[in-house]
Amino acid sequence: MQALGLSLLDCTLPVPRFPTNVTPPKFVSFHPTLSPFKFGIGLVLTSGCWGYNPLRCGGSLKVKCASNGETDDGFYIRRCVELARKAIGFTSPNPLVGCVIVKDGKFVGQGFHPKAGQPHAEVFALRDAGDLAENATAYVSLEPCNHFGRTPPCTEALIKAKVKKVVVGMVDPNPIVASKGVDRLRDAGIEVVVGVEEELCKSLNEAYIHRMLTGRPFLTLRYSLSVNGNLLDILGNGVTDCGGYYSKLLQEYDAVIFSSSLFNENLLLPASQEPGANQPIRIIIHQDPSPSNKISLDLNQVIGKVIIFTNNKTATATEVAQQGIETVALDQISLDAILDYCNRQGLCSVLLDIRGSISEFEELVKEGIKNNYINKFDAEILPVWNGCGEPDPLQTLKRLEQGVKVENLQSKASNQSVVVEGYFKL
């Protein structure tokens, strides 16, 4: 066995191509080991064999180099983010937060905020650490609070535990926090470092941050496309099952906007299939309360709250009066009114799901683009080639003279579909 130390940042190592009649060296795995370099890894070669051997096929090996662990604050903040993600769909209107307590380069306490109204991440991590928290370093993805809400200030818990240092991923944009937690810790003689893996921490709580800065929920546009670019009124096979992208999406959002035409045949309301998932509020747009567009819901099968936005209170009220469904009557249904309602309900994120009667969404999409209400999009591309049916509400986007700039494009596979997501550059 041979160990090789590398003092490199992230790098790609070329691998020679071996002739097919030559048996290449056999390897089983690469194991990180301690290195004398601050930014280095040890590469340990051991006997065995890969199912895919890059030394046989040629190519390259991607090497991810890390620090020795004790001085890499980013490593511990990334662990905080990993912990925080365990509570996706449960903390709103609170942010997702993770915390770890580290002493002598070892984890001695870990925790995350599980649900609004329950203790914050720092409290769980300190409980886990116990007396070992004294003179340790606390890492937290979001600035500790310094006010009494439904729980006591986390700053006081950290001070009482006698931690010597606190590393913060990002400052909390909430005006009642906004650097006050950092100031309190420093006033108590604790060393504080701010802004470690800040972009990662911001992406974790993009909806929470957006609402704090704008007073409006974070809005995502979701739609399905054929491979030749036409809008579809369907979802892909398997995407609504547990682990499918759509099931996970419903878990992540506080509310989802649907067309009433989805439910004119007593169809079930879409629900997340993730284990223990909180179900989003279903906002149903009912712009044409005529006999041909009658809402028919089996409330025995409904999971979660349903709200109907309508421009005809009398017809809709009669229709749902005995179903216990909340109705909001407006002279004209608009995104502005819907988002304002959601904000007053304390909702941080809303998904605009373009399915059903496509025409019901045309004005909403136009308004969203014009007023910069739409922050993000999720486009599901299905393995279907078809012609274009009714008018495309996304035509508003296509006809803009200067177009709409998007950034941070990413793609992922979900069963047979490919999902492309990105952000509108506002």
C-alpha cells in the first residue's frame, strides 16, 4: 500500500489509457488521509478492482481537496446546512437553520430547528454537547436571534454555555435580528466570524430572505413542456410519487396556485408523498364559476387547507358553502392580491402551477413578469413530441422585446422527465 500527499486545490488528474491487452493496476477506493499540507489530501491506493476502471478506459479523476478539518470553517457550516435541510417544509415562516458545536476538531453537538414554535438549532446543539460546549466553537448557518419570541434568545444560550467562538453563515435579514445577535455575542467577549459559505446559506432560505426584504412571498412558476417546446397539461410518470421532483416541490412550498378546472371531475388535490410532509395550502383560481366549470372536491380525501379565489362570490359561495372551504372574492383576480393575502397569512413561498385551464393563467403570468413578481421557474420537460393546443400563457415571455434574463440554470432527472430550474434576473 502506498500513500500520496497532494497539496492542491480542486483539480482534475489525467489518467493514462492502457491498451486492452495490458492489465492495469487494480484499485478498490481512494481514502482521504491526513496530510502535512493545509490544503491537501492523502490518496491511498489499495488492492481490489472497480466495476468501472478509468485506468482501463483513460479519462480523468476529479479530486476534491479539503483542509485538515480544524481550520476549515466552511466544512462545518456546510454540515449546518445539511442538518437544516432535514426540516424542509416544516419551519415556515421561520427559516431553516442548522448548528454544530466543535471542540478540538471534533463534533460534540449537533442540532437543527425542526418546526416553528420549537427550540432553535443552537439550543438542540448545545443540549447535545452538554458541558463540552464550554470553550468550544459554535457554527450556525444563520445569525443567532437576540430577542424573545416563542422561544428565548439563542445568544443567551450560547453565552451561558461559555462557547469561545461563534461562526455565522449569514446575518439574519429579519429587522428584529439584523446583526443584533452578532453584536450581543461580541459584547459578551465571544469571538464572532460572519459570512462563511454565505451564498450557500442564502440559497437555503431564499424564500424567507425574499419575504423579509420585499414583504412578498417568493413566487415560482412551474410548467410542463414537450421536447419540441409546447406547453403540456400533464405531469411526467413517477414525479408525483415519493422521491419524485413534484412530490418534493409540494413539500417545499407554503402554498400552490391551481386552476379550478383541475377539479371539475372530483379529482383529488395534489399532495406531497414525502414521509410526514406538511401539505401546502391549495389556492384555487375560479374565474368562471359557471355550471361547466363547477368545482367538485371530495373533502374526505383533502389533506390540508383549501382557499378559493373567485371573481363571483355569489356563485362560488353557494357551491362550496357546505364544504367548509374558505372563499376570497375579488373584483378582479390578480397575483398582487393573492401574494398580499399570502403575506398576511405569514406564507413565505408560493408555487404557480400552470395546469388545467391554461387561459386562466395568461393574465397572471403577464402581471408577474411585468411587475417582477416571479422569482424562479421549474420547467419539466417530458419525453413527448406534440403540437400546440390552446393559447400559450408563456407567450408573454416569448414576445418581450428584450426578453427575460435568467441565471443559475440547473437540470436534474426525475424518472423519465428532465427538470430545468432557474431564476429570473430581476
